[in-house]
Amino acid sequence: MNLNPMKTMIERKTDNSHFFEVLPRLASIFLIVLFATVVNAQNATMVGILPSEKEVVEDFSVRAGMGSATDEYLSPNEYNGFSIGFKLDRMSSRNEKKMFCYSKNRSSLLFCDMKNRAGNGVQLEMAGSIVHVWEAPLLHYRNYDLLAGPSVCGSIDAFYNLRNSNNPANVHGMLAAGLEFDNLFRFKVGRLPIALDASFNMPLTGIFFVPEYNLPYYLLFEERLYGKTIHFMSPFNVTCLYNDVAFFFPVGKNQLSLSMSMDCTVHNLGGNATVISHCLFGLGYVHRFEHKYNGR
């Protein structure tokens, strides 16, 4: 029993101090880039404009932030640490006469180095995901667009716990269908045109790969117990959310993006209480071009 609650609060604050050290540095980078965009913005008329037919808009960003994971298959402890990764967003117009006339692809890769609260355990994470969305324009105004449509996504999330000698590694995989909503706002700050894109994606049904709590991987392959790793997922047993917010600024005749991405996965499949979340800030370069079909 802890008789000194003030000491506990101080210890928790110390354990999370790395988060408060990293966040101001990321915010400073964002402010520097914002100042550069205001100084260098010229002749920018395509900020936040949806692609026309056969046109593609790509946004490649480098991201950094924090990650958190609790995976009872490896350890009952919560691990937190610094994350770095990449993301590529690609949006194109398929056919303006079709209902779902816009197509969006989003692929990401991240690496996270985490420690437990006591500081005596290290856990590494590497994750990748691919999302494809068919979007239909629901609302269209001069300064606002609302898009929505079905999505399919696949992801894999691998963990390696350096402190666990019995089951040091675990893999989570998902293949699911869901929905995505995309809000696009256009406005100005002085003479500077700015666009804000806020998207929300939620997988609704599919299959989830994760081994049962008392099933080591060597036994899984020796006994071919693959059925104990595949689980049907729905919002009733898996909560999985993705949220992206990005600002687009002109820099000369080009564009930069400043983004914040958040994701969270919570489930108890296979008897493993699992909570995985990330919050990443990104700096990206936006490229708009016309797609050619080799003469077709």
C-alpha cells in the first residue's frame, strides 16, 4: 500500500517527462515551417482543390511523435516511447459521372522505441498499413467539401519485448472493411490561402490475426493451430479508429502539409487485453500532376 501519494505523482511525472521534452520541439518545427510558408507564398491557387478527372494529388510526409502499447501476450505493463515514420496519401478522380468519383490510397510505416514505467524494460514496435477508400461527394460549397465512402484496409503490427524471454515477440494483423469521412475546408489568413483536411476512418468488419494468450508461436507452427489465431472482428469486440488532420500551405508554386495523425486499437481477442495508440506530427510535400494511361 502506497502511503505517500505525492511521491507517486512525482514519479509518474518523471516517467512521462520525455513526452513533454519532445512535444515542444515538434511544435517549434511546425512554427518555423508556418513562418516560411507565409514569407514565400506566391501564386497559390490550387490549395485544397479536389483533383479533376485524371489528376492526382500526392502528399508524402515524414512523421514523429509518441506511441503507447499494452499487449498482455508479452507483458501486462504499459510501454511508451518515441515514434518515427512515413506516410503517403494519394487522391485521384476516377470518373466524375460515377457516384464514388474519388479514390484515395493511404500507406504508412512507423517504428517505435518504448520503455515501461519503471524504465527497466524495452519494447520495439514496427507497424505498416494500407488503406483504400472510394469516396462520394456528399456536400460541395465554395469553401467546404464533405466526402464519404467505403474503405478496405490491411495492417500488420509487430512487437519485440527485450525483457520477455519466453514469448519475446508478437504480431497483430488485420484485414477489414469500414467507412471513411473526409472534411475539406478552404480559408485565408491574410492573403495566404490555407486548406484543412480532417478525415476519420473506422474499420467495421473483417478478420483479425492474434494468437491466444497461452499459445506460444513454436507450438502454433508445430501443431498447426492456425485456427486459434484468426478472429472475426466487429465494433463489438474490436475498437479501431484512425483520425488525420492536415493543414496545406503554399510555398511558392508548391505546397507543404502539416499534419497530426492519431490511431487507437483496443481489443481482448484471444484473452489478450491489448491497447495500442499513436499520435504523430508530420511534415509533407504535396505534388499535383496529371495521370496518363499509356494512350488508353
